[in-house]
Amino acid sequence: MTWNNLSVLAVVPARGGSKGISDKNLRKVRGQSLVGHTARTAAALGWIDHTVLSTDDERIAEEARSCGLDVPFLRPAELAGDLSPTVDAWRHAWLESETHYGERFDISLLLQPTTPLRRPEDVERTVREMVEGGHRAATTVSRVPGHYVPEKIVKLDDGGCLTFCTEQGARHSARQAIPDYYFRNGICYAATRDTVMSGKQIAERDCVGVVIDEPIANIDDPIELEWAEFLAQRAAEHGQ
């Protein structure tokens, strides 16, 4: 396997605690758990050398193994809290995997189960744009809807009156005059070893943005599970 002679590790981060949705990573979309959807995507990418799950929860570990993921270690509790930086869990998984497999990985992917409907080709495009562009990292992004851009956002002052969040807000009324904004959508993060090990960053200054134009489901609240079901149903009806 490997990508252009670069060894590749995919990490699926899935801690047990979740405030918005109980047992979130074990919830199902179209009859398959979020972890299972992510495992299926990774299995479709033959150039990934190994895919491991990073979790502190034995139930999630058991589900991952049943879906074909490797679970050679458990994540320490100090890396699984609500405020624990994701990059620290990624770094831990990378080092533990190198010890377990006895090899050094040049690049790694972070595939969050909370974006279960990702397409293998989008993951592959993320790696291609990072490697062929000579970047240190890559992250998939989506365009911010026009009514959510900074120029359209307002606040309420103490008297209950509206104020614009940016100085430019009062001058912008036409959507076409507002620049494009993007948000990280969680479909795929990719990075070189030095970026995560030394820089301890996920999206640094030399991080190329890979634009995804299709609707995505990034699950954090119960309503987003329903949105994911809708998108999955629509894709099935169109044979995708």
C-alpha cells in the first residue's frame, strides 16, 4: 500500500463521553453505527496502511473491532475529556500505532465518526492536494451559508437593539458583495508527521483547504442525526 511511497496511518477518534448526544459514536445512520460508516470509508482506500480507533470506551472499541478497525490501545482518560485537544489524542494514537506496528508513518488522516457520510474520493483528494502541493497539512472545508457570514451576524445590546458584529456589516446588503467564508466540516484532516509531532497542530498556516461543495452531515446534536438520515436516504435513492 502507501501513497507515493509515503506510509499512511488513519486514526478514528471516538471518545466515550458526549454531552449533546448520549453514546454518539455508537448511534446509527441507515442501520450502521457512525464508527461503522467511518470504517467502511477507510476500507475503501487501499493505500491506507493501517486504520486504528482511538477511544477510552470499551463498548466503542468492541464495535470498532466488529467493523474491522484495529484497536491496539485505549486512550488515556486525560486525553478523553470535554476540553482535551484533539491534536493530543491524534499524537498519542500516532505514537502508540508506531510502537504497535513497528513502523514509522509519514502522514496520517484523522477521520471523525461524526461525519459518517464522507466519500472515499474526498479523503483521497485531501491527501493528494496536501502531498502534491507540498503542504504540511490539509483540511476539508465547506462554504459558510450567506446568512451566517460575519457581515450578516448581529448582536443585541443591553437595550435589546441590534448591532452588527463587524464594522462592514452595515455596508453590506447584497450577498454578492460579501466574500466567501469557509468552515472546517470534519470530513478529513491530513497532516505530515512533523506537523502533529513537533508543531502539535491540526490546521496550521501551511494547511491547504479542500472545498466540499455537497451538503454534509457533521453530527453534534440530535437534529443532525435526522439530517444525516435524510442525506443517506437521498444518496441511496440516487444510487450513490
